[in-house]
Amino acid sequence: MTTDQLTAEFETFQGELKSFILRMTASVQDAEDILQDTYLKAQSKIDTFRGESSLKTWIFSIASNLARDLLRSKKRWPETVTDICREEALHNRQFFQEAMHIRETSPQGKFEIKEHIAFCFTCVSKSLPLEQHLALLLKEVYGFKVTEIAQIMNQTEAMVKYYLHVSRSRMIDIFDHRCSLINKQGICHQCTELNGIFNPKQKAQEELVKIEMARDAENKSKEELFDLRMKILQELDPFESGAAELQLHHLEHNRRVMEKYLEEN
Amino acid sequence: MKQVHTNSKSQEGKATTVRKTFSRETSVQTTVMADPSIVWALLTRASDIPRWNSTVTSIKGEIREGNTIELKSILDEKRTFKLKVKEFVPEKRLVWGDSQGSRVYSIEKGAGGGVLFSMTEKIGGPIFPLFAKYIPPFDESFERFAADLKKEAESIQNSKS
């Protein structure tokens, strides 16, 4: 394969790759750096690519290894990340001023509940052990098969199945306890709360009806609701959506809060 | 020396207890149609154990040789068992215990692609007769443990690719 062929094919999935790295690292800077390093590494190692997997699988493998190298020494986030960050945000006037400015001036500054659902998943899934997080994103959001994930992670298919089963069960359990969109007793209302701040004239209930996961919450099983949550992530590009700038600003806030929190705890 | 068998035959998934004056040993074994790595992961990823194992209410610590874990079981929910991991041979054998006894988990290749899982706990010592009557029987919780492990491992093994 020539460098031109590599570049052409890389461009067809680099958006997916960048969003995947963002969802692993929760950092725009890291996503951009790892994306660039992945391309450079692929270019320098292209002679070793034997076509035993697709080029996309091979490239995702390089990116996953770089992300793992970066994240291995870092603590995982607590599953209460959104509660902790909410408390910090409430005392951070500058955060809201910046967010309001983005809301009013940026073409990617809309607030939409479904975008916040995807954002929320990015934060909460960082509470999973690293390998489980990686496997879950690759399968549920980016549609890789177990055999491909085994190649990407350099693991057996049996272990990939284990990671997928456990991570999925864990996330279903967390959202079932926390998310008020799918469980009336859920303790987190952050998406509707923020909708009230950024879209004060909008009725949250009318917005929720547009989201299948919220609309069908009472009729679907926990498994099905999780699949609908994953569908929201599959359809959203966190760098290109209409809410991208607002959500990335929020993500950067949460990442900083978490770094400080994990240093102190 | 007195010796009582509560169950004389070693049946699939049925616990067997051998009582002696200074010790008591309970065992269970079951065939699990899953890769040994799945069974091993389920047994050793401590934070995940209460999710699939209905006999463990909480477990703290990392299951690694030399580490001490803190475990709470349905046998006595008020009590925290502090157990030292004595052996840790991946996908083969795990042993933990305290001064009163040890629990041995073993995984062997079984027929037809599955594994034979067995679990044995022996408790005892010179003063065992003094406290033996206060220790509840393990049979039921052992059977539940084995059944839960089999169900969870086979469900993972058979999950979609």
C-alpha cells in the first residue's frame, strides 16, 4: 500500500477515529494529538501491514494502543462524575459565562438533550476499567465485530466477550439507577436542568418526546434502552454536531474538575 | 475419629460436606461450557463479583497473590472476612483463606470444550470443635456460587460476536 492510498483511506474514517479517541480520553487536545500520532505511526509502519485485517481495524489498533499508553497510568473517573462536576460548575461563574457566550454566538452552540445524553455517556463510561471501556466503545458505538476487537486489543475473543458483557451490564446498571430519563426514580436530571438554562423557552417534555429512549422508557427493557442510548452516540459526531462547541467546552470543564478531584482523592 | 458425609455422592453442582472432629470440608464441582479465561476473569475481577455471584454481598481489594481482600457473604452479612490470597495461577488455581481455613478454586479442561470448575473449603484446627456449631453449613451457598458462575460464564461465552 502506498502512502497516498493510506492517506485516502485514512480520510474516510478519520472523523470516526477522532471521536473514538475523544470518547476514550475526554480531551480534545489528546484526541487531536493521538489522531496525528496514529497517522504518522501508520505511515511509518505501512510496510508491516499484511492485510490480515482491514486497514481501518489496523489503524484503530494503533490508536487504541496510543490511547491505552496515555491512560494506563491515570485513575479512572468515578461513576458519580456528573454530580461532582455539577457541584463545581455551580460555583464557577466563568464556566457559565463562557457557555452562554458559545450558546449565543457559535453555529455549534445549540443545546440539545440528546447531545447531552452522548456527552453524559462519555463522562460516565470513563468509570469503567480501561479495557472494558475500549471494548464497549469499539463494539457498541463504532460497530466492530468481536473478532476485529480481539485484533485491535490483542486479546482473545473470549476475553473481548467478557469485557463487553461486564461493561454493558455495568453501564446499564449505572444508568438505571441514575438517569431520570429512563427511570422516574433516577437521581440525575442534568440534561433537562441544562436545557432549562440554555433553552429557557423550550418545554423539556416536548423535547424528550423527540428522543426514542426517553419516549419509550416505560415500554422497553433496560437492554433495549441501552441500545437506544448507543444509537444516539452512533449518530452523533462530537466534533461536527450542532452542539459540538458547547458540549466540548463542557467536557473540558469536566476533565479539569476530574483531574483535580482524582489528585485530591 | 468421627466422620459424617452430608452428601455421599459428588454430583454435578451438588455440594458435598465431610465433617471430622477437627475439620469440615465442603466441595462442589460443575462443568462450565466456557473458555477458561472467562471463568478465571469472573473469579478474579473482585469489583464485578457481587454483580453475578448471589452469595457475595461485597468484596474489597484486588485479587492478586499476597494481597488481602475483604469479603462479605450471605452466610454472615455482618461479618467481614479478611482473606489472604495464597495462590494465584491464572486460569488454573486460586486459593485464599485465613487462620481458620482455605478455599481452593480450580479450573481444569473438561470434555467437549468446557472446563471443570471445582471449589473446596476446608476449615478446622485444634479448637475447631469449640466453634464448629456456630459456623453455618456451606452447602447451599456453594451450590448457588457454582450455579451462578456456570450461568454467567456460559452466557458470556454464547453472547453475540
